[in-house]
Amino acid sequence: MSLEHRPIELTDAASAPCTLVEALEWRASRTPDRIHVQLADRDGRVRDIPFRALRREAIAVAAGLRRRGVRPGDTVAIMLPTGYEFFGAFYGALYAGAIPVPLYPPARATHLESHLKRLTGILANADARVLLTFGRARLLAPLLRMRGAHLCTVATVEEIADRQASLAPPDLDPEDTAFLQYTSGSTGQPKGVVLTHANLLANLNAMQEATGVTASDCFVSWLPLYHDMGLIGAAFGSLVFGFRLVVISPLDFLARPERWLRAIQQQRATITAAPNFAYELCANKVDEHAMLRVDLSSLRLAFNGAEPVSVRTLDHFTHRFELCGFRREALMPVYGLAECALGLAFPPPGRGPRVDRVNREAFLREGVARRAAEHDSAPLCVVSCGHALPGHAIRIADGDGRTLPERRQGRIEFRGPSATRGYFRNPEATARLYDGDWLDTGDLGYLADGELYVTGRAKDIIIRCGHKIHPQELEECIARLPGVRKGGVAIFPATDPEHETERVVALVELQERRLGLRNDLTALRNELTSQINHRALELIGMPVDEVVFVAPRTVLKTSSGKIRRTACREAYERGEFRS
């Protein structure tokens, strides 16, 4: 094994890093030429980033930021795609003693206005004076300033970097803020989760203890670096534990999902991670011919998190790719949130998914996860996300803050060393986050045999005729109908001003190829409406009140692919969706 890929682990507690900067200093001084990250393009070409090169780039960016007036404790916004520049910008901000604020660029030109509104809100809340971005995005600077952002500098990494300067690393404390992770809220004041170096290292160490990840592993990821799963789990995990990280572009993955699987084969990856939709996308889109060139037998950990985990997706992916060497035991449904840095609950590695079959009627009416009878033809199937990470605790609480017994649905709350101290410059939201010394996740779920089963978002629950409707299951069912775009369904309640009641609305994206067949579009809508209401009657005991058919990529989503139901509802009530 070459020096560049020899595993070097931080096993000496006395020398273990207490900050991300210390971790990079440790790596760059002891194994300077070892590869930290490999950036793979769509043609399979790889750009290596050794630890020494990353440290050198970070110092150059830090020196440039200092020259532009950035001082310790200032915030530096970073809106860059996955690539070498992102790593230089992020660690450069840290080496300047500043606080990085990762942001995501607009996904579509048609969403530019709404994206600018949210971007401006984040920049204002973070009080960012510098935005590091790509060349074309500099054109947004005047618009951002007009909308209230206090930017002094909008520049590329190349424009900022001072490659002739030298700079000593800052003297950081573990309790100093490492970065701000802005959650994917739809409206209102932005919520920037404050994460300290101590939070991040505690979370990484707990996840490592739960999974057994070592420096000998190889992690292939397409996850965006501006999202916590890609940034903390993949990038920081590689920095701290020394495993090799191979990164492909999220856009390359979305264009051709098999590129992710091919990279796993080419690198003999042992670890990968993605939201549920990515596994479903591969199961649906990767054709038989492409599968002949895929070998997934090296994988031992395939994390599924960041959004609700579907039993059907787990089964579908396993069925499609078991001929490619994929083992169901590698699948690890996990649960986490930005307020806990990244991870909160993990199952035992190598066990495979555990699915709980519960009585649907008892659960929807009473919130009791009673085991379904063997002959029950329509149970509610919920996937376990495992136990709380070492050093962390999870409880289920009712609306009055009382701890509920096992198999009773309530709010998921947690505490532990990864827990944020609150939201940046947002005391009202911070106060709502805490329930005594517990933090409220905003998610619903229950515990069974000490394992966590997540059932939905508290704010997304629709109550009709005494039934608590969980939108995810109905969305997934509708998305399987022919003519409906996968992942393009949102179910939400909407105000009926005439009757002052809430109506259940289904926002449904039609497949592009079906939109082109204008002659039968009306017939398709009528047929789908009938099928949607048939599915709704089966699952929730009533039809939806309205089906709104829209073009592909209309349903609003977060940067990680979660459906923004509240934002969809608000847009619907403003009249922005037209069938």
C-alpha cells in the first residue's frame, strides 16, 4: 500500500484534535501527501486533494479574507458547487478564524426570485459581509444588496486567495462556532443552527463508534457539500478518521444515477450514503444494460437518511441490485437533524433494515403503534432507525412535555453532546427548540424495544374527521401511478375560505413525456384523479378534496430533496399553481 493511501488513525486521545483546524493540521503534518478527497468528473477522471494541498489552499484563502477585512468571529457565506473551490473556501474561512456559512445555489432559473428572497434572508441573519461564489453568481450582488444583504465583498475563491502569504492557524476553542447550518425552512426568519467544533467531533466520534468506520474504508458520495450529510458525514468524517473520500457531482448523479453506482464499483467503496429518493431513483432509472457493468459487492454500509425511509424503496433497491452483489444487510436507515450536527439514531451495522407492522386504524386514530395481526392485509409499515448514538438520548413526549411509554406516537426529543446551543441571532426560535433540557426535533415517532421509528413531521399532519393523515405514505403511493413523476407529489392541507375549513390537496407532477401528448392530457388527468382518490380511500379512508396537476420540478423541495409541504401550501393559496 502506498504512502498516499496508508490508513493513519487518530488513536492517541492525548493528540486527538479538538477542532477541525487541528484535525487538518494533524493530517497535513503527519501524512501531507495522503489523499483526503478525490473529485471524480462525469468521464471518470479524478482530481486528488492531498492534505498538504488543502492546507496550503486554506491558508491562501484565509490570508485573502484577512486582507479584505475579515476578522475572527465574522461570518463568510459560501455558495459554491461541489468542487475544489468549496473545500478551499470552507477551510480558508476557518483558518481566518471566521465562521463559514454554506449556501446552496438556485436549482432552476424559474426559482431565482424565491431563492434570492431566502438567500437574502440568510445573508442578513448571518450578517455575512463576504460571499464566496462562482463567477456568474457575482451578478447577483446588486440584487442582494438591494434586498437588504450587507455584503461588502462578492468574489470567487481565485480572486480572494493570496497564494504568496503565510498565516499561522488560529487558536480556536472547541466551544467556538465551527459553522452555521441553515435549515431548509420555507418562510419566516431563517434558522442558522450553531454548531461548535465540540458538537461536530462528538457527533463524528459517536457515529464512528456506532458503525465501526475506519481509515481503511472508502466512501463514495454525490451528496452536496453545502448539506450536512455530505459535509459532516463524508468530508469531515474523512478528515477526522482518515478514510478515502471520492466525490462526484450531484448534478452528474441526477443526470445519470448509474454514475454513483459505477463510482462505487470503480473505487471498491465500502461506504455510501444518500436520501431515500436516490435509492428509488436508481431502482427506477438504471437499466439492465447499465446494471451489467455494476458491482456493489464491496459495500458494507449504505446509509439511507435525511428524509423518510420507505419500506418499498428498501425492497425495490435490494431486488434490483442483488444481482450486482448488493446485500440487503448493508442498508442502514438512519435518523438525524442539523440541530444534532448530523446523526442521532443508527441501527447495528450488518443487521439490515427492521420493519414494524402496526395496525393502521389504531395508529391513525389513537397514535398507538399496536402490532398488526398476521392476517392484516393493510398494515402500516414503519422502518426502524435504530438506537440513539452513544452518549445521546431520545425520548417521545406528548404536547405537555410528558414522556410517553413505548409504542405511543409523540414528539421526538433528544439531548447529548452533539446538540446545538440554538439558532444564530434567533432567540425566539431557540426558545421553541427547547423543552426543558430536551430539544424538540419537530418530528413525530415512537420507540419500540428502544429503537426509534419516525412517522412524520408534526407540522405536516392533517387532521380530518378524527383521522391523523400522514402525507408521506399517500405521496409515495400516488407517485407510483403511471404518468406521475417519481418524487413529484405533495399532500398538504389548504384553507377553504368559503367554508373556513381545511381541504386536503394533492399537488401532482406529470411526467414530461406525457405532457407532450396534448391530445389525451384531459383524459390522463381524469383517469389519474380517479386512481388517486381510489388510493386515498384505501389509505386514509377518504378522497382528497382537490388534485392539482403541474409540470415536472414544480413541487418545492429542500436542498436535500425533502418536500416543502408548507411552502407548497402557501404557494397554492397564493394561486401560483394552475393545472
